[in-house]
Amino acid sequence: MFITNHYDQNTNQSSAIGRMELAQSYFPFLLPRSAWQKFKRLLRENPDLSGFAKQRRRTFLPSEVDTIYHHLGRP
């Protein structure tokens, strides 16, 4: 499931996004699974984001996406 419109210009807040889609936005030249593995490694390396690497949901909530963008920057 792909969720578009990652950033709502009117509210200044991100929308929910699938983990593979978010990973591929950071690593666009990798296959989805490889991008997710590399992205998960990035999350684990950052103490503030390490909990996101362990979650079992397949999507990140808007507040989680904002936190990731805050720490890693926008892709």
C-alpha cells in the first residue's frame, strides 16, 4: 500500500507512510527490501530513533515521520 502526499503543505505535518516507501525515499537506487535493511540500520544507530527499527507495524505514523525527518533530514 502506497500512501502519497508525504508532506501536507497546509498543515506543516507529514502523513503516514509505509516503511518500505520511506526507506526507498532515502535510498532510491536500492531494491525495496535492501533499502529497508539499510534504513533500519540508520534507525538503530541513532539512539532517538532506535525504537522505530523494532516496531512491527508496516507504516510510520505522521508524528514518527516528523521525528525521523527531524533527525535524518528530508530525503
